[in-house]
Amino acid sequence: MNRLAGSQSPYLLQHADNPVDWWPWGEQAFDEARRRDVPVLLSVGYASCHWCHVMARESFEDETVAAYLNERFLPVKVDREERPDVDAVYMEAVQAATGQGGWPMTVFMTAEGEPFYFGTYFPREPHAGLPSFTQLLQGVHAAWTERRGEVAQVAARITGDLAERRLSYDAPAPPGEEELARAVRALAAEFDEAHGGFGGAPKFPPSMVIEFLLRHHVRTGSREALRIAEGTCEAMARGGIYDQLGGGFARYAVDAGWAVPHFEKMLYDNALLARVYTHLWRVTGSAFARRVALETADFLVAELRTPEGGFASALDADSEAQDGGGHQEGAFYTWTPEQLRDALGPADARLAAAVYAPGDEGTLRLPGPEAPAELRARLAEARARRPRPERDDKVVAAWNGLAVAALAEAGACFGRDDLVAAARGAADLLVSVHLGPDGRLARTSRDGLAGQGAGVLEDYADVAEGFLALYAVTGTRAWLDRAGGLLDVVLERFAGVGGELFDTADDAERLIRRPQDPTDGATPSGWAAAAGALLSHAAYTGDARYRVAAERALGIVRQLGPRVPRFAGWGLAVAEAAVDGPREVAVVGAPGDPAADALHAVALRAAAPGAVVARGAPDDEDPAPLLAGRPLREGRATAYVCRGFVCAAPTTDPETLAAQLA
């Protein structure tokens, strides 16, 4: 057992029994590399990564490979979800040099952390132009021992290039009407008319872009924006990327038509998509969107909730095959004709085969919900007896913030108090375990114990977003105040003098560069998420400091949105809220008053971009700022719709309130 045995990360623990003498990331590892005068091999992945498992089986579990590696290198393992800062810095180098990235990420570097050679997956044997991993090790060792001067020059040049990549930012104005309209036109030009979504294979759920399109439609009435959003949501949920038996979305489709998924299921995808489909329902009233939103929310609670109340990071793509052939990708989810007959009988198996799409090697996959509900229930029952995929039960702060927001809003919109309770449970865990007495966040926890990694920008921003959503739904003032505390840390520790934002705090561990990325990946960029939370908090409190910070951060979206809207979706969505106001809704009424409940429900179901909702009692001694000075009208529960704390005429009528928010 190597030095990973004491780790909290499930990914690192997967490698704890490797014959490779892995070290965790840290100064001790680099000191040892200096002492031995060997290069560092950095291997970065995550627990549910299919190709990480493949490379581990092929190379890291091989005694011969491990012996060569241990003698000539200092091997370091990093969980990218635990240390996104380390991953971001070296992935930037990989992408700059190779034009692509991915995991496992393989980086060779000096003991000063300067990279000089990198790639992703390397096979056991040479394949498709790639050297074998052993050949790679031999080549790097030869360069290190025979051409050290060249290696040092390459490492210095790459490190210098990375250091010069700091974003030049002068805080231009946030996007306005023209930039937002241009972004929609650019998305329309890239829209896949045949299959929905954008681009070809592989195809990822564009959650943040859909959120922008829905907000743009609500604000402007754009039918084109709604058509693209609705078409993409329909295609995804009727495709194989969506689990028709158990709910929830796979990470991406390997084809352009959403039919064949890469089977790992990530918390962040499903939190974002549960919220997207909830918002699609708010806009259209679609029963289909409602079903998908609730099934996805139920998947989160049933499959990813931990005993402590948080949400686990992911389910593996791989699981034990039915024929005993070892772990295979998709084994839990796919069906052969024989398995269908065993589960359903010959007649219903033929019906299933008629509505399931053919897959690879004789398997059958479910592309849509056309099969009768009774048949799907029987298949789900049969599938439940199979070996289940492993679960990465690490709790990531940012992704739990996304889940809190999604579950709180879905619970409120659909009258599901259990989902609101699940959101509150995760938020409680974030407060009790992740949030320190100094107001700083731990990035991860496991089994109720906080990890060592410091929270990054997306953690503060997404957790603040979740707390603000929970405040809107519950009216509990503590969630608003806690969000404000997190955003104060953002302004103090993550903001630059020009209004730009960094991914790590100014007192975080120093890497070869301070990571900074305003573009979305699989999740909203920390930069855009912080802008959104700051904007909402300003709307709740009237504090101009947060509004100014949000608008300065949104300046980058003015630059990126019209040119690359697929990578600026969340920033564009936040900009839509800023242009719209956002609307501020104050509902005043006694707790348990049905009239106040009715007004509150209307406010929460309104689709106005980024609208904030506060509810309180008329006799609150310390009301939230948005509620201050808002009396009852004629002794009845009353709602106020405002922009910048300037309000329209108050109303006691839910229909009038709905009209004001339309």
C-alpha cells in the first residue's frame, strides 16, 4: 500500500494498492524529487473516469511498469475534483500544446512544478499513433538524463508562456441588448437542427446555454431562443443520454444524436439539468419538462444523497458485467436481446426491442420514453438486481450548491416539500462541515469530515447561489446572511483591482500561475457564477457594492458572449437578469397564511430572468432589506414587485402579481 492510503479522495484510494509508489500532491513530494534528482510524473483523474480506470488496469497495476516508474520518476496522483486549481493550470498547458485535453491527464515536470511533456491517456501497447506508456517513460527518462539542458529550456519556456497568459481586463460595461441578441443569433447558427444541441460528437448537455435562451425568450419574446432551448431539452430527454428507467442524465453522448451515452452520471450535470427542466416548465407549462425535472430531482435524492445529507459527486460508468466478464462501461444500463426476454418474456421483449435503439455488440439501449410505463417499471425492477456502479461519495461544495438551488426550486414549483427538505439538508451540511469559523469554505468532505483542499471561486459562488435559492423558498433569513458572508470573501480574496475574478484566493497555495477562466465548462465558470450571486444579493439587500462588482465581472461577457456564446452561457444568463432588473418580489404575510402562501407560490413560479423573492411576516423585528417598510394592504397578505427597490403598486391578488411578473 502506497502513500495514498490515508487520503480522503475515493479516486486516490482507488490507487492506494497500486504497485506504483504514488505520492499525494504536496511539497514533500517535490522535495523528494529534488533529493533524488528525478522528474515528477503527475497523473490527474477522477473516480468515475472510464479511461482513468483503463490506464490504471493497463499500466499502474502492472508490476513491471510500476518498477520502472518508481525507480526513475516521482509519481504524484491528483483528484481533479479535489484540486481543480492544479488540474486547471496543467490542463491549460496540455490544451495549448496538443489542442485537446481530457482525463487521465499525464504531465511530466521538474521538481519546481514546471511541465515539459504532457498528454492524456497512453495505452499499454502502441496504438493509433500513440506510444505505449512504457515507451513514453523510456523516452522521457532518456531526455532527462541525456539532454537535461533541453528539458530545462522547454520547461522554462512553457512555464513562461503560461505566466504570460493572464487575462487583460479593463472591466468594460456589461452586455446590453445588442450583445445578447447577437449571442442568440450565433447560437442559432450553430444549432443542430437535426438532433438538437450544438456541435457534433461527442455532445454534452448545454445547460447554461439553455438557461440563457429561456431567460432571453421571457424577456424579449424571442421564439427562436425558445425553439432552440425546447428542441434541445426534448432531444436530450428522449435520447439514450437520459436514463428512462431510473431518471438522471449521463455525462455526454458519444454520438451527435444523443443516442449512445458515456454512462457516468455526474452530480453537477443532473443538478443543472433538474433546474433547466424546472425553468422550462415555468416558461411553457410542459408536462414533459415537469416529468423530467422531477425524475432527475428524484434521481439525485435516491442515488446520490449521502448519509450526512450532502450529495455524492458521481456514479461510475463501469460496473460488473452480467456474464462475469469483469467491469464494463454501461453494464448496468444496457440490455441484450436475451436479457430483455428474461426480464419481460418473449412478447414484451419484442415490444421493447421495437422502441429501443440498437447499440453496439448486440446490446439494446433506450432512446426515448415510448415504451409503456408498466414495461419500464418491470425493466427497472430487473435492473435493480444487477451489480451497481461504484459511487464517488466525495461531497464537493460547488456541486452541492448547484443541487441545493435545483432541489429548492423544483420542490417549490411542484409542491414537493421533500425536495426542499433535501436541499435544506445539503445546505446544513455545507454550513456545519465545509464552512469554517473564519468564513472560508473547504472544497470537499467525506463521511462528514472536511477535506484539506481550500474552496475555489466556484465553491463560494455556487454555494451562495444555493443559499439564496433556499432563502427565496423558505424565507429563512440565515440563508441570505450566509450567502452574503461567502460573497464578501469573494470580493476580498478572489477579485482583482480591475474587477476581474480569479479561480483561487489570493492566499491560496502558489502554483506556477494563478488560474483564471471566465468560460463555462461542464459547470458555470466561477467568474460567471459569482457575478450571478452578487447580482441576486444586491437585489435582496440594495447594497450597491455587490451590484457594481457584478456588473464589473459581467464586462467579460460583453467580450465573450457574442463570439463564443456556447462557452459563456451562464454569464449571458446573468446578463439577462441584469438587463431585466432583476425583478425583486417581496411577499408580506403571516406564517401559514394561505393568502401569503398563494402569493409566494406565484412569485416562485414566475419566469422573470433572475427574479429574487423574499417572504416575511409583517411584524418581523429585523426584516431582510427587501422586506423593510412593506406593510400589509388592508390587513391582507401583500406582494410588491420592484426594480432597484422602486416598486409597482402593491397587490393582494395572485393573478395581478403574475401579470406584473410576466
